[in-house]
Amino acid sequence: MDILKSPPLALSLVLASLYAGLFHLIWGQLWGEFLLYWITAIIGFGLGQAIGNVIGLNVLMVGEVHLLEASLVCWAALYVAKWLKV
């Protein structure tokens, strides 16, 4: 249960949600797409965080959150989801 109270997890979920909302605001058409973008953003942000941990690059970090890697992978995942029209 302590993982649910984790500040890095909370920050990651907030940022991924903001990215999904912004992406949907700019390119979304239907409300159903927002759920897809939100899930994609969370998965992409998590993958970016994992990549940042593996690479060990400590550029633009807030606490334990790799903002640069996680944000880049999140946005790439959102563009791929839009491109594939999943």
C-alpha cells in the first residue's frame, strides 16, 4: 500500500494525465479518444521512466522521476497511438 502513497508515482500520474489532456485538446476529436490517450500516456511515461532507470541518465530529474526520458517516450507513444488510430 505504500506504493500508492509514493510522491514519484503521484507526480508521474499527474504529468501523464496532463500530457494526455493536452494531446487530446490539440488533436483529439471524440471523448472516447481521451481514455485511449490517457492510458497510452501512463504506459509511455512508465516506459520512459524505466528507460531512464536503465540508462542511468540523470538529466532533468525531479526526485526519482526522469522527466526528460519519461516525457519524450510519453509523447512518442501518444503520436504512435494517433498515427495507428488505435
